[in-house]
Amino acid sequence: MEYLSVWMFLVMSIFLMFGFPVTFTLGGVAMVFGVIGFGWDFFNLLPLRVWGRMSNVTLMAVPLFVFMGVMLERSGLADKLLDTMGILMGRIKGGLAASVVVVGALLGASTGIVGATVVTMGLLAVPTMLRRGYSKEMACGTVAASGTLGQIIPPSIVLVLIGDIVGVSVGDLFMGALIPGLILVGLYIVYIFIAGYLNPESAPAISKKDIGDLVGKKLFAQVMISMVPPLFLMIAVLGSIFAGIASPTEAAAVGAVGAIILTILNRKFNIKILKEVMETTMVLTCMVFIILCGAALFGLVFRGLGGDTIVRDFLTLIGEKHSYGMVLAIVLAVIFFIGFFLDFIEIIFIHVPVLAPIMIEFGFDPVWFCILLAVNLQTSFLTPPFGFSLFYLKAVTPKEIKTAHIYRGVIPFVLLQLIGMLLIIFFPSLATWFPKVVFGG
């Protein structure tokens, strides 16, 4: 009985590896082991646990951010933005790929949904890059990695969920993630330019004939028309938080309304699109919340059986024998490894509630540690065999693109994300300075 929680975690992991639905696995395993550990009275605890999650005000931001992202996907803004950035940067070797990174960052900050960003750019950017002579690996790797930037660049659903689970202000996490997100964008662009310089065949420059004759005021006007809408939405959402006008949940509502306004201005809005966006939002939100309920049950039983004590004792032993830096390395390595096999939502709801309180108890800054988790979870979208960004991209790319091309293309970007995570580890102020400046403390 002492190690019942360990057996519970093992059984859950085996069921997930065999492809059983996450929600039913979490809830079912929790109920079975709850009855074994506590008897039938265990079921008296469940309603309050589930109600506590469902009535959480912070989590109201999830459906609002999802709505904002899906609406922007249908607005047609990505097409204009990608064309304009390609014209602006295409004459440089690797410039078209760098423009894809910039667009991915702007769309990520506007939508926060990896699937929407990767699919949109996969349909638009990959065929364009292949026609311009880019290698398949460079085209696929750039799009897949750029599409994941919305998981770290605020407003991010990942940060909302982590903040709620760990008990850290979502506003602090949004501020703390800005600089790390921009660092990742910078690392991607620097790598692309270096790759284009060393191997021009993989990322050639676009000829002036292909770019067109937009110069001067015409080019400036097109850049403004394409860049202002997503920047407006970013400022509306994040600016309302910075200024103290709105909480993150209220800012999500601002973003949802802003997305509708931009779709109307782009002449794409109609009742059919509104209905489709609402249906998609409902499906995605239900998926998140039903997993959240299953994870709440699992966490209740796991803690009740003493699982968190076992983990804490194990990590404390490592910290005493070696150092707490070693503990941090092990925790981040474990999350990176399980990211090869599990979805980010599963990791957030299963592993973060156990590990994060222990790490904060060891003296690690909560905001800094949560940003590290977010960057680490972003990497899980790119790591085969179950990187969701890879699946999304393969579904929309031309037939000549093989899975091997995508896997080889994302390897450099996974390494760049690990470099970015190391920078945050060795320079914690990258994640903590901005929240202190904005909110004080």
C-alpha cells in the first residue's frame, strides 16, 4: 500500500502509451485506485473537486482565447501578412524563411493555437518556399517551429493553464514570457540566415522579378495594412493587462471581440463563419475541461495515496547528495523526454501539479520555473514520434513532402529551443525582470 501511488502512475502511463483516451484513462485509473486506497467513501470527495475546477474564474480565459484564435484563422489576415513579409525580406538569403518566423510569431501572439497557426502557414508558406527553391527540410522545419511560438509568446493558453495549476499570476507569466519568446524568434532567424549563407541552395534569395515592383510608399502602405491588425490585437490584449485595466480573463474577452472586429474589417465575417468558430471553440474547450476534470481526480487520489511525498523525498535526496541544480536538470529532462510521447495538456495536468509545488518549495522562483516549463512544453510539439506540430504539418503539405523531411527539418529548431531554455536557466532575469518592472516587487 505504501507504493500504491507509484503503481497508479505506472498503470496510467501504460494505458496512455497504448493509445487509450486521456480523460477516461485519468478518471478511470483514479477511481479504481481511489476505491482500493480509500474505499467507497472516496466518491464523496469527487463532486467538490470537479466543481472547484469548473468554477475557476481564471480558466474562463481558455474558451475566449480559443475563440480569438479560431476567428483569426478564418479572417484571412495570415495570407496578407505572409505575402508582405516575403516581399519585405525575400531578397536576402533565407529571408523568406525568416519572414515565416516573424509571421509565426505574430500569428502565435494573435491566436495562441498551434494547430491553427501550423495548418495556416503549412498551406500558405510551404508550397511558396518550395517554389522559390528552398529545401524541403528547411521549409518544413521553419513552418513547424514557427507555428509553436504561440505556446510561449503571450497570450498563451499554456501559460493560462500552468498559472492556474501552480497558483502563479497569469499576468506575471505573460510578462515573463515576452523576452524568452523574442529570444526564440531571434535564435530561429539567426540560424536561418547562417544556414542561407553557408548553404544557399537550402534557403536562396528571391529574385527582384519574383518579388514584384512594390517599393517606397506602396510597400510601406502594404506593410502597414498587413502588420497593424495583428499588432492591434496584441496591444489590445497585453496592453489592457499592462495598464492594469483588465485581468488576463477580461483581456481574453477583449481579444475575442478584437478578433471579430478584424474579421469584419477584412470582409470575411458572416453568420456561417461565426457558427463554425463557435462550434470549434466549444469542441476544443470541452476537450480541455474534460481532461482537466480527469486530471483533478487523478491528482486527488495521487496525493491522497502519498505520491507527492514519494516524489518530494526522492528529489530532496538528490538535492542533498548533489545539488538542487541537479534536481532542476532532472525535472526538465523528464518533462522533455515525456514530451516525445505525451501531449502538452496531459503533461500540464499530470506532471506539473506534482513537480511544480516541490520545485517552488526548494526555493526556485515560481515565475521563472513556469516559463522554463512552458519553453520545455513548446519543444514537445516538435519532438517525434508524437509531436503534434509535425502531424498538423504533414496533413497539409504537398505529397512530395515525406515524414522524414519534416523530422530532419525540425532537429535544428529543437536544439535552438534547448539553447533558449539554457539561456533562461543561466540568466533567470530574462523571465523575471519584465514582470517586476511592470507589476513591481
